[in-house]
Amino acid sequence: MSTNGKKASTTKAATPVQGAQEVGAPQAATPGGWFTCNVNMTGPAEDGTIYVHLREVNGAFDSWYTAAAAAKKELLATALTAISASLRVSAFLTTKDAYGTLNRLYVVR
């Protein structure tokens, strides 16, 4: 018996299986980093968010990303330059997952 007069539980908690995820648990984001990409499309949404559609040159991803708010005008200008000059970019993403944050973008010749 416990100190409050109730019988103490002897049931053990189930041990999670290594590598298994709970149903409904959020998935971990795919790590980001620097990637060489083609800019397919870019532009603003109604709320002012800048979206950039990037395709990694080796096919690792082909998705939309949101420009970091602190540099959204500069990222839009760089993306438009890459499109108009048919040049690739070097992009720094927080995650490769769709709609992740695009933090840096450099035109590559």
C-alpha cells in the first residue's frame, strides 16, 4: 500500500520499440544544408510571404520553400535574377521538406 491508502500499481509502462514512432507523432524534419538548385518559380502570396520553387540538380527534392522574413525581398530578387539569366543557385535550407525556410540564396555561374 502507498502512503495515501491506495494500492500501488505494479503495472510497468510499455517500453517503446527502438525506431518506432507513436501514431500521430510529428515526423522529424529532413536535415537541410547547402544545395545547388534550379529556381522554377517564385513570387509573393497574398499575406506577403515569398515562395520559391526549387529543384535540386540531382533530384533530391523538387518543392516550394518560404523565404526567411528577414531577407524576403533580397531572396525574391536573387530568385528572379536566376530565372531571368537561366542560372543555378546555391541555396541554404533549414530542411529539405516542402515549405521549409529558405535562408540564403546565391546565383551560381
